[in-house]
Amino acid sequence: MASYTIGIDFGTLSCRALVLDLDSGKVMGNAEHGYHVYEKRLPDGTPLPERIALGDPADHREALKCCVLDATQNTGISSTEVQGN
């Protein structure tokens, strides 16, 4: 049975997921999902200090879910084949 892993990266503006075959290193699937970042003002209009950016944790959770689903969607990989700690 093949073994795979999923790498996740949370960047400033998006989350990315990469599905790798652990034996060959081949990329089996990948996806990216953006999230909203508040750079100037919060939704209520409160200004943010210079060089500060904030995100909504709910956006990060949604981006993670979407990325993993999108990255694995067309790979034919079963969840039992994904290794991780």
C-alpha cells in the first residue's frame, strides 16, 4: 500500500496544501485558498497600527478545509493512506 502525506502552509494571504507520495516524492495534488486579511481597518472601522495585519481565525479554518479537500479530490488516495503525526 502506498503512503502519502499532506503539507500545509499558512501564508500572509492564503493557505496552501500539497499531497506527496512518500516513496517517490511525486506531487499528487495541490491547492490554494485565500483568506481575508485586514491591513488598514477592522470591519467595524477601527484603524490598525502601521505594519500590522490581522486575519479572522474562522477564515484560516475554512481555508485549511478547502485546501485539503481540493488537493486530495482527484488523487484517488484514501484517507487511510495518508501518514501524519
